[in-house]
Amino acid sequence: MSNRSNGSRRPTKAERKEQARLDRDAIQRQMAVRKRNRTIGLTLVALAAVAVIVAVVVLRPGSGSDAALPAPSALLEQAPADAEAAGCTEVQTTDFYGGADQSSPDYADQAHVDGDERFTAMPPLNTYPSIPPASGPHLGASTLPAGVYTSPPDLGTLLHSLEHGGSVVWYAPDAPQAQIDEIRAFYDQSDAVGQDRVIVAPYDYEGAGGQLPSGVTMALVSWRRLETCATPSLAAAFDFTSQYSFPTTLDRDYAGEAPERGAAM
């Protein structure tokens, strides 16, 4: 009979081996739980990040979601009141560059500076009948595509686009940002609002005639048509572009006189 009590008996080799196995199993279970919890946590973080990205994309102006943008028909309804509040003028018909007599050697309203011996380059902006220019010498080899521009685009190609039935929403660099953001978002949306014939851009060029006239922060221009506003107005802009771009929007009657309307921009 052993002199040791049951409480002080040393475990056998088999018992020690079994205890080690049990300890390993316990550790593995703990590691599995931690891994599962970590995976769940990472998944939740990823889902939250995706939700934030989706929210930003959906709500960002021009992202393809137009839910927060005004309906075109509603803009036309409010255009008269908004245009008056924004200090917009009536649409003016501008003069021809070089005079109205097309038989005169001075006539240059549709002259191409890259093919007319009278012009070696674009003439100074202050020689055009209006500021911004609505017709006159321009580049004939290419046009400016429709779109929202963040910097002043090339005027030679832009005027060629107007000759083809496009229109432009000019804004001053210091125009109120909220109104400009609304205009840019509207013409940058996915649904068709005639923006495939509209250019939106800041008017900011060197030299005389390179800035909008004093008191004007938005100018709406098509070929030989000009409307100016003291304050930017989306309703006024859309009222203009929807009838002075060709083709028009919402089946409006064309109110312009672009000589090559419908040609590619």
C-alpha cells in the first residue's frame, strides 16, 4: 500500500497526456472564437464603409442620382419669377461681327480663323459685338464638346459649337458658389435635360473683354443670342438652354438662329 494520499498522488503519464490534449482543445476553441469575432467585426466595419460610400455617391451632385434635383418642367414654371428675382435681362439679339451685309469684305460673323486670310489668330475679345461673344470669327477645324467645365474652355472651338446649335451657361469666377453648384449638378446629371448641347463654364480670360460685364455673374449665350443675370439662376439658365439649344428640350420651339444647327459638337 502506498504511503501517499489520493490528494497528493502524481498524475500518470496517460493522465498528463490527456490533460495536455484538453488544454490544447481549450486554446483552439478560444482562438476560433476570437477569429470569428474578429471576422464579424471586420465585416461590420466593411459594411458600414460601403453604406457611407453609397450614401455619398447617391447624394453627391452629378453622381447619377437625380432625386434631389428639380424637375425640368418645374424649372420652366418658376423661370419667369426666378429670372426677375435674379435680375436677368430679356434675351437680346447681338450684332453681326463686321456688319450685317454678308457681301461686305468686313463681314466675318462665320469666319474661320484657321482658314481665313484676314485672321491669323482669334481676334481680341473686345472686338466682338457682345461680351461674352455670341458669334464671330472662330476655329473651323473642331468644336467644343458639351459638358461642365471647371476652367475656361477654348473660345475658338466654343463659338463653333454655338454655330452648330449649342448654348453656354457662363458664370463669373466669384459668383455665389451654392447657385453655381446647383447649375453644375443639374447639367451634369444622368437623365437627359438637353445637356448634350449645353456647355457650363467660368468666363475668365486675359485682356479686355475677358471678364463678364460689371454687375453680371451669369451670361446665357447661343448663336447671336444673349441674356445676362445679376445672380445665377438655374431656372433662368434652363429656360434659355431648353429653347436656344438645338435640338430643344421638352419639345420646345427653337428660338435661335444657329446657321448650322444640329451639326456635331
